[in-house]
Amino acid sequence: MKVHVNGSLVDKKDAKISVFDHGLLYGDGVFEGIRSYNGLIFKLEEHIERLFESAHTITLRIPLTKKQIQKAIVDTLKANKLKSAYIRVVVSRGEGDLGLDPRKCKGNETVIIITDTINFYPKKLYEKGMDIITVPTIRNNCEAVNPQIKSLNYLNNILAKIEATNSGYEEAIMLDHLGYVAECTGDNIFLVKGGELYTPPQCMGSLRGITRDTVLAIARKINMPTHEHVVTRHEVYISDECFLTGTAAEIVPVVKVDGRAIGDAKPGKATKAITREFKKLTKTAGLKYTI
Ligand code: PXG
């Protein structure tokens, strides 16, 4: 496997960075998780845009232009002969000293691009639907560490993931600081009630997921009313359908939440219709490359 490290494609075993990198010492950096489907990189511009927005807020200089990042991603995919892949782009503050001050790292920003095959959730999960719980760890308050910053510090989500897996669940709902439903540990959440689609607003402690935006656009296209609106656990329990969205997971039906059956505890009609449209898009839209 070849990995892009600061402008060079190197073997995985040689892909190394400093132990003084502030990405490691403090989680000081940003990242994106992107996918390619059969030679098409899905929503590449949107992912690169979000990477630059995350970097802007933490005043991190990305030493490449958007076009150069795009080219580096394509070069890495080609070097690994991957037509369908998971792409991880990481930009960290780089090497500094043993203090927080990012100014000490100036000029050392690290760019890493890793492309690999995709670890899917088991197919059965998509057919039968997922059983999830709400966990005690709340999502970061947006005035502390805003969830819109896709930073290298994912402990907030990892704590919630630990709580989920300790209880025997793969994924979990995280509430925001007011007790409303925010999102899951690595996915956004949607409800369907009376033929209309609901998802928590991005300002209340959830990442503005690119799959989330894609699903909202699909719903509008198929004339399904959409609402970005605060959601309580009660509204989740009484919904007709529930599903999660994310680049890696795509669209996963949820059939049970905190022991309550959702609808008839089977993946719903609207979930299936949106998933069909989503799959069509991944087959036809995106930046084309050939290996
Ligand atoms: N919320 C959070 C907290 C995320 O990390 C999403 C929503 C979905 O966003 P996109 O743009 O992908 O639709 C994410 C992104 C993993 C993993 O290993 C998952 C994400 C990121 C990094 C790793 O499961 N999901």
C-alpha cells in the first residue's frame, strides 16, 4: 500500500511522522473521510470544502490548494489501483514542542492521504435494520468544540462508542447539552413520520454530514417534505422509520432504539426509496478517475 505523506507517495511501512506532531500530542488537526465508487469520487468538492472550513476555524494552514489536494487523492488512488475505496485525508498542525502553542509548529503542517478498501457493516444489518441505544456522553457543546470542526480530536465520539459497545451495541444516539437528539457517534440521524423527513439542525451539536445533505436533497427531489428541526427521544421512539447516514455507512435502517420498536421494526418504505436514489447517485455522480 502507498500512502501520501507531505507530497510523496511512500510505502505504508515508511509512512511515518514525528512523535512531536501536534496531531498526535493534542489532536490538533482536521480530517475527512471520503469514498470512491467504481472510479468516481463521491462529493469530492464538498469534502475538500469542509476540510478547508474545519482548518479555517482552527487557524490551520493547509499547505496545498484545493486542486492540489484533489490531485493528491487521485494519485494515491491510482498508486493503489483502487476503483472503490475509503479515502482518509488528514492535515495536522505538524511538529512542534511539548506545549500547546500552535505557533511553534508553523510551517510544519503534515498532510496524509490514506486510501484503502472499505470495511462495510454486514449486509444483514441493512436488510434487518440496526438496534441502537442512547448513551450518557453528550455531544460537544458547539461553543466548546463545535462538532462542525471535523478535528483529529474524536474522544467525544469515542467515549460514546465505548459506551455503546460495552452495552453490546454498534452505534448510539448522542444527545446535545440541552438533551435533544444530536447525532450518532459517526453518523447523522433521520426520522420519517407521516411521510415527512426530520433531522436535527446542524447548529445543535451535530456534524453537517455530506451524506445528510445528499439525503435531504434526494427527499426534496422526490417531493418528500423535510424538516431540520430539534428532535427529542420521544419523537424518535414514535417515528414510523429511522435511519442513519454517513460516508462509510451510507444509509442504515434503524428498527429499535432504547428497546422501543420503530414502526413495525423493519426497514421502512421511505428509507428504501431514499436508499435506492442514493445508490443511483453514487453510480453516476462524482469526480471520474481511471487506474
Ligand atoms: N457525524 C459524525 C460525528 C461523523 O464523524 C458523520 C456524522 C457523517 O458525515 P458524512 O459527511 O460522512 O456524511 C460523521 C462522519 C468511522 C468514521 O470510522 C465515521 C465518520 C468519520 C470518521 C470515521 O465510522 N463519519
